[in-house]
Amino acid sequence: MKKSKKWLVILALVSALCLGLLSACGGKNESGANPNGAANGGENGAEEVTLRFMTWDSGQTLQPYQNAINAFMEKHPNIKVKVESVPDNYDQKLLTSLASETAPDVFMAWNYPLYVPGGALEDMQTWVDKDNYDLNKYYPIIMDYMKYDGKLWGLPTTYSTRAIYYNKKLFDEAGVAYPQDGWTWDEFVETVQKLTKPGQYGFIMTPDDVMTMQPYFWSNGGDMVSDDGKTVDGVLNSPENVETMTFLKKLYDASSKINSAGKFSTNNGLESFQTGQIAMFDNGMWPLGDMLKEGKLDIGTVTHPLPEGGSLKGIIHTSGYSMPKAGKNKEAAWELIKFMSGEEGIKIITADKFAFSPVISVDEQNGYAKDPYLESFAKELEGTDKLIASMRNEKWSQAEDLIRAGVQAIFYGNADIQKTLDDASKQAQAVLK
């Protein structure tokens, strides 16, 4: 009964989270089935196993994973993998399937604080220990995203940091020099002002996407919540964060306010960037390959601007391959996870500049850190030592809603920054207790 109630609470939380997101990414060849129903594949004569693999990717973003899965099935002829693409309401559907013990054998997961409390995820450390699997092959900060509450819940898929894209044509037309890595907050605001005119945005800064504001706070010595995810009051409303929010308000006033405020977010401005309506926008590396192939825009990328005396601390987008505790094909699922996350699979997935590899050796072989378009993204990883706030507390989505309301009051209503952050801190603190 207690477990059922817990799942009801979690499903209610994820419903709210999904709404927010919508408004805003060489195994062993063993055979047979174990006594618990877990099956293996790869040897001649082995029982055939069909795995269900669930992802939020679809279309072009699904293809790299499908390519790796195809390679896996060639290597393990007794294991078939059925891909289930769920681009909408992913968290809701995953949690529902976990609660009803009908979850896929392997699934992508990005928000372990949300999934773990229900008790339906498999502890991956058991499988790592069984095979003496080397976790040191991965970037340590990426592995931190795979953990919650002291346990390991997945092996990493890919990762991307974020950087600023800019349209060189619009810069040239305005007679503005291209931005350089290490540029300052003041230079950013000044550049945005010069590139803004009726019908054209220098940059889009909205209060809605609170998550992508975090690197600005980090680079100025601030944060939204304590490292243990328990304390907001005294952290969110710090002097450093007041200074950061003052800068973000200036950035909003410099461009977004002049045009149709709230029409875009840092994630969904891609189409407007491609049509020349936005001179600069903030995103991960995912759209880069397609933009370069199309060849319609002359673009550049640059790291996020820094405050005086600040240091670059980029945000990381990553996810893990996980499996359910109630899974019936765990041995085969583990083989798939090892392949997809290991050197062979990740080399296939990260081809064509789709994403960075969490496996350090493959990342170095790919050479993306030296690519003129990806160099800025690579630099964003170098100084990163923070997990995004949602990875620190299972109730963060509720706290973030309150913070977002405060940022909206600052941007749209010119509310006093210190007082607003003080009020938002107390409200968010009450939610996390």
C-alpha cells in the first residue's frame, strides 16, 4: 500500500514536470535463460531473446542509436532489439510502466531523482561488479549524473554541453565583430543591443527556461541550491546571484523586451535562428550537424560570456541506459547496455558530430575538441564540476516552478531582484523540506 501511494505521488510530480518540459534529449557471448527468466544471446543454438528498448529520440536523432543497435544485433544474433520511440510524455509513460512492472528491458533515463524513489530501477553496480566493468573509462562528471542517493542507476549514453551559436551574416551586416571565447557579460549585452532591431533579436532571454540559466550563476560563484540539494534559502538569494540576475535582466531588456517577449525559449529558437530572426541563440550541439549539411547559414559558436573574474562552468545534458528491477531479460539487457555505452557502440553513435562521447578515449579519437565548430562546446566541459539542480533533489521541479515565477516577476514586472529572490528562496525551501 505504501509503495502504491509513493508511485501515485511520483506520477503526480512527473505530470507537472512534463507540462513544464512541453512548454519549454563487446559483451560476453553467453546463452540460455537463468532461473529468474533472464536470458542471454550470442552463441550458436542459444534461445532467441527480444529486448524492448525505449528512447525519447525519433527521426534523425534516433538514427545514430539505431545504427549502434543494428551493430549489436549483428554481434549477438540471438538477441533482437525492438526500438520504442516515445518523443512525447516520455517521463509519464516510463514511470507508469515502471509502476505496473511493464517497463522496457532497457530505457534511456535522464532524471534519476525522479525515477529512483519508486524503487523500480535496477541497481547497476551489481552488474558492474559482476563483470568487473571499468567505470574509469568515463568522464567523472558524467558518471556523477548516473548516480543518486549513493547508488549507480545507469551507464552514460552521450553528452553535450551548451554554447552560443551566432549568424555571421547578421554580424557582418551590423558591422559587429564576431564574439570570442572569454568575452564578458558587458560585451555580450552590448553585442545583443547592436544586433537588435524591429523584427530581429540579438539574443533571446526568457524567464521560462530556468535550467539553462545555471551556468551564469555558476560562473559568478553562485548556485540555485546547495550541493546536497537540501538548501535554497541563503544560496539562491546570495549577493552573487543578485548580481547575476541583474545581468540576465539587462540581457532580457536588450533584446527580448523590445520584441515579442515570451515567444521563444533558449531551446525552441532554432527555427527563428535558421531564418535569420535571431542573431545568437543558446543550445547544445545537436542541431549543428544538420545546419552544416544544409549549408544555408554561415555560423560560428562561442563559449558563454563570463563576469569579471568568473570562470567557465558549462551545463551538461546527458542521460543513461537503465533497466527495471522487474525485468525478465536482464542478462541480455546488460549486454546491450555495455555495448551501447562502451567503446564500440559509442563510436557509432557519436559519428557525424551528433554528440560527444562520455568514453574519454573515444572522445579523444573523435577529435571534436579541435573542431572549429565544437571547440567551444568542449571548453564548456573543462571547468564543469556541478550537477544541474534537478539532479540533486527529487522535488526540484516544484521548487523550480516557484523560482520561475520570481524570474518572470523580475523580467516582466521589474520586481526588486533581492526581495524577489528572498521570497522565492523561502518558498522553494518550504517545498524541499
